[in-house]
Amino acid sequence: MGTYVNPGNQAFKRISGPNYVDKTDLISRMNVRIGGDESLVCVSRPRRFGKSYAAKMLTAYYDCSCDSHCLFEGKKIEESEDYEAHLNKYNVICLDISGFVAEAQAGFFTEFFTCHTQKLHLSHSKTATIAKIICTCHTQKLQSSQK
């Protein structure tokens, strides 16, 4: 199935080579939402628009299980005032929805969130540092797998 809780920065490390187009200014936009009333973000774009790349970048930036300083050196986010404030400070739950559509139909999501929120000791009284939930959804893949 894969690693969904704190998957680290390896996926972003693989794609952030010399041909990587710097989209780290998206991180600043996400940082503003942390702890606010509008903290849930849905990125819905057509296929091939970089949703998975963005999810890998956000996971690498927020994931507290790794050190991602070297991955963001020289990138736009490094110039941001809140760069260090959020870098590698959160538990991350990263889901690629297209990977388990069939399991969702069998009640997988309910079991998954119940299990992992208990492991992270998350509750209503500890919502200050709730794990960022990053979901990538490839609409066309979902539609074709349900046919």
C-alpha cells in the first residue's frame, strides 16, 4: 500500500534536479493557511498539470520525519519570512487518491483515518498542529477506474 504517514522527502528529492521548475512559492500560500479557518485546500486541475509534483514538494517541506533544508536551498521559498517557521515541523498524511479507488469503496478511508489519527495522538483538544493532509486527485483516472 505504501507509506502515508510522514513519507519523508525522497519523492521530492527524485524530481528536484536541474530541470525542476521552481514552484515553491506555493508553499508560502499554504503557510498562511496553517492554523486559520480556511486551512483545507483542494487542488483540482486537469491531468498533467503538476498536482503530484506539488504534493511531493509540500510533503518534503512539512514532513517532520526528515531534514529538507538542502532541497529548498536557492528556491523561492527560502526567501520567505516564514520559511524556517514551518520547515519540517508537522506530521504529514499524504494520499494519492488515484492509487486506491477500489479500496475506498470497501470502507478503507474510515479505517485508515481512524487508525492513523490514533497513532498520531490527534484529538479535538490537540488541533493546533494537526497533520497536513495532502490529497492528489487525478479526476480522469478516477473516472476511468470507476467505469
